[in-house]
Amino acid sequence: MAIDWYNEFVDPNYKPANDDLVCLFYFEPAAGITDKEAAGRIASESSTGTWTTLATLPPRMKKLEAKAFEFDGHYVKVAYPLALWEEGNAVQLLSGIAGNIFGMKALKNLRLIDATLPSAYTREFKGPHFGMDGIRKMMGIRGRPLTGAVPKPKIGFSAKEHAEIGYETWMGGFDFVKDDENLTSTSFNRFDDRVKYMTKLRDKAEKETGEKKSAFLNISADVETMKKRADLLVEYGWNYAMIDVVVAGTASVMTMRDYCSDLGLAIHAHRAFHSAFDRNKKHGMTMYFLAKLMRLIGVSQIHTGTAVGKLTGTKTESILLADLLRKQKIQEVSHQCLAQDWGTIKTAFPVSSGGLHPGLVPDVLDIYGTDLVLLVSGGIHGHPKGTRAGAKATMQAIEAWQEGITLDEKAKKAKELKEALAKWGYYKPK
């Protein structure tokens, strides 16, 4: 008598149906486990299987079995019937394809790389409210990246000090001032106070520059508190809210997407905590799939790395992430991503941040082009002449890239850039 039935979930000849959800996994079996056995456990545990054969099982259950069907070394694809997934519930999706399977003893390592989401699944989601074109229209910005900066250090300033640094950032030519991931409403910088101070100086900067100015103010908390903070942002005329989307959780982001959309707020998604599960290249889940999930449930933009700054991530990864967010159709890249047709789901901006300064701006733009949110924080505040000069230097670096000239050539007539290059040159932080 058979004890387990894992092999029933493996079929190398299986051809996925058009509405199957297909996942790409990297896997390493534990000692004494074959590739087939390991793949069978992945497909079984993430669909209709269990550790032993059952006494009774309705015949229709066979149609709900996931199938591990394509092996390529340590990579395997698993197809899931659409009926396994609740309509419009990304939380339940993660519970299946990124749930118990990571803890199975039969697997030494397991990494969810990507999933092709069929149109029958994605059509139940709203995606980003604005899309990149909508954000550009809202801000009145064309032909260049959107720019922003975090007051540095990221936490410690009072609400008034924070706003004053924000004013200097705006006056240097930047579009946004950004809270960082761990600044919400601390005893020395209450959210309500920060909103009020920021509003006063935003209005002043807009009047003096004639440009639209905004901010990514961090509302992250329990959902009811986030709603109250979103309401306050609208009361003071803001058009964005920021959420730490990984630590806040998929369910709360789904709720806040609709709430913010009703208020006319775009969502800036900070990815704090992502590296806890995506940095290990053999286990966990990729940043790529996290970004896909966030576009699906409707953020306006999400951090995707720089490849040249202080955080992990390669140039190839950055380009793939940018394409994932900005394109409507994605082609499969072996071992890195699967094909995806987004249908009517709108685009989202990639956000490049982490250890940037004016000397690295051309490198980032070579990778991303102009459809991105460029965050340069320490790299403006550390400018020898201060924040405003640092922002100006960054804008001059963008101009140099657009003009097709080197930074050194541009610096001959741009003193702020010249001073920035004298301090940092083309240094890449480690």
C-alpha cells in the first residue's frame, strides 16, 4: 500500500492551460530526496496534497492538483489550476505559492522566482490607480525623472526641522521630500505636526518656484490609523501617501489602495524588510515577485534598487524590475522571470534609491532611462554647500545626461555639480 502520493503531482509532459497560474521555483532537495520527489512535495503542499494517501477522495479533486512539469537543473515550473485561487485575493495566493512549502524538510532550499498570472486572475485586481502617465500629469513633469530626497539622518529631526530640510530640497529643484521607513509618528516628530509644517513650507516653495511640490509622508501603522492619516493628508492638500508595504502586509495594502484611490492619493511603496526573504539567492522569494505583487494590488511606485549604490542588486535585476513595472507585456528570461501580460493593469514607477549622489546619476539613468523616481538623499544633504546646492547639483547631473555630455564637462558651468564632484567624484558606496 502506498504511503504518500507526491509523485502524482509531477508530470513532465503536462501542458499548462491558458488560465493556469505557473510558478518558477529554484529548489535543492534535502539529502536522500530525488528531484522528482522534491518537486512533487512543492506542487502537493501548495495545492491539494498532504503527506499521506487518503482513504477517500472525490474524483473531481484530480482536476485541482498542481503539476510540476518542466525541469531545468535546479529549476522547476509548477502549474496551478485557476480554481485553486480566490478571485481578487492576493493574500490567499501567497499562502499557497509562498506558504508552507518553504518549511518542508524534504527541501534544503526553495526560492519562488516568479509566477505568470493569467488574465483570468489579474482581471479581478484593480492595479495602480494612476499609472505613470497619471502621476506625470498630476505633477506636471515630462521628459525627466521625478526627483526626491529623505532628510538625513532618516530619523531624529523634529517635525519643524524635517520640514525646513524639505523646503531646501524643494528649492533646489526636487519634486518630493520623503519620509524614510522608520519615521511614522515619534515623540519628537508627530505625524500630524510634520504634515502641518510640511504643508506650510510646500506652499511657500510652490509660490517661490512656480513648480508643483509634494512629499511621500509615511502613514504606516494599523489600517484604521493609516486611514486617519490618509484623511489628514487630503485635508492639507497632499497627493501621495507612503506605506512600508512588506511590514504592513498584503492585506492592508489592498485595503489602503482602495481607500487612497477614493481620496485621490497615490501610494509610494517602501520595501523595508524585503531582504529578510529575498537576499538569499537560494531560498525565499525574489524582489521581482514582490514588485509584481505590488503592481497587481495597486501601488503607484516601489523601490527597485540602483545597482550602483549602497544596497544589493545587480544592473540586470534593476532592468528586469523596471520592465516589470513599466511594460504591459513581459517576455520570459530563463531562470529569472516568466512571461506576463498585464492586460488593463496600469503601470507603476520604479524607484531608485540608496547611496546615490550626483556623480552616480548618469549611471542610474543609463539603467532606467527617465521613467523612474530618483531619490538622492545623503548625496544632496552632504553637499559642501548644503541641501539646496546638493539638489541643484543632482538636477545639473540629470541635465548633463539629457544633453549627452559628461559631468566634468557640465561642471565647468555648474558650480554646485563641480563642488559635488570634488567631494564624491564617482564613488560607489559599499
